[in-house]
Amino acid sequence: MTQIDGTINNAETNAINNDKNKLEDQLLSEAYDMIQQGVFDIKSEMSRELSMHKIESKKEVYAEKEHYIETVFAVVKKQLLNFRKTESYIDYLAKCAAKAHEKLGGLTKIYVTRTDLEIMKRIVTGVEVKQDLRIMLGGIIAENDGLTMDFTFDKKIRTEREKFEQRIDEI
Amino acid sequence: MEKNKDPFVASQAQASELFANAQNNQVRFGVVSTAEIEQIRREYIERAQRRIDIYRENEQEHLENMMREIDEQRVDKLRRIKVAYDSNGTQWIDEIFKSIISAD
């Protein structure tokens, strides 16, 4: 083979290899893109599935916690209803009124449930006793010069419930 | 007769012949490569798909493990809440009730 033959053969081989390399690079790039897209889709799909599973699991735990909280507070409310029929409840109302008087520096109004109106009027004198429809479970809201103190069972139940929810969360 | 040929002319003729061959090869490569390209492309796609399938299998296994872990944690949490309620429920109710009826 002459030198010129070799040169031409090399040029031919180089051109072919060059084309093949370019083609391979292009196909590799296509395959790489396909894998990248596939991995992204799988990751998204799995992540979505995992999130759904976590949410479902949390929902179940939350529902169970709520069930116990409701059970506990249903019993407490029942006990409060019974408590309102006792002499101790009248003591409770009197103590609340005295405490409010001390803390607020006097009393101008006391709000109670309709059923507690007469009891409260017997406990305090010189104070306006009114019905407040927001009070459902008992207790009083005391007022003096625009300042109020809330001793209602309704408010106390809410506060106790928040504390109890935290307690259950810590289990 | 060959011996009498001018070496330069002979080389020129050979060069033309080789160049024509090279051109033919280019064309042939071009024609063959269409099918060849598709074949190579298919192979690459199949390989990429295999990689994706393997990745999916691994991720699925990983996901199932994580889900199992979440389930175990949930079951454990539910069990702990039940045990706590069974042993302390009455006490909790009593504490809450006393706290509510306290005027302090």
C-alpha cells in the first residue's frame, strides 16, 4: 500500500468512526434523557404514594385520639351536669363571684345560664345578674368596669381539652 | 507497459480509484446505517428501560419498607394510647373534673 492509499484509508476510517461516535453520543444522550425522565417519574410517583400513606396513617391515629378525648370529655360533661345539681355547685358560684370581686376590685354584672339566674341572685346582692346564651355548661362571667373574668365550665372545658390533647400527643 | 507508466500518473490514478471507493463506502455506510441506527437505538432504549425497571424495583422495595415502618409506628402509637387510656382513663377524668370545678 502506498502512502497515499494509507492516508485515504485512514481518512475513510476516521470519517466512519467519527460518524459512529457522533451517532453513539446522540443515542447515549437520548437514553440518558429517558433514564432521567423515568427516574423522575418513579420518584414523584413513590413520593406521592408515601405521602398519601403517611397522611392516612396520621388520620387514623388522629381519629383514635379524638375518640379517647371525646370519651373522656363526655364523661366529664356528664359529671358537671350532676355537679350542677349539688350544693357544691352553689359554693362554686359563690367562690367564683368572691374571687372576681377581689381580682376586679368590685362587681357590676354577672352572667350565668338561665337556670342559674335565681341561684346567683341569692348569692350576690347589689350586682346585676343576667343571662348569657353563650354559657351552656354552667359557671359565671363576672364584670366590673368593662373588665371581665370567665369562670364558665365552657371555657374551662376548652382549656382542659387543649391541655389533654397535648398530653395524648406526648404518649 | 506498467513499468513504463509515469509513477506520478500511476499514483494519481490510484488515488482517484481509492477516493471513489471511499465515496462508495460512505454511501454504503449511510444506507446501512439507517437500519443500523434503528437497531442501535432500540438496543439503547432497551438498556435504558432495563435500568429504569431495576430502579423501579429498588424504589418499590424501599417504599414498601418505609410504608411498613409507618404502619408499625401507627400500630405502636395506637397500642400505647389504648394502654394509657385503659390504665389512666378514670384518673384523667377525675383530674379534669376537679380542675374545672376548682374556683382557684
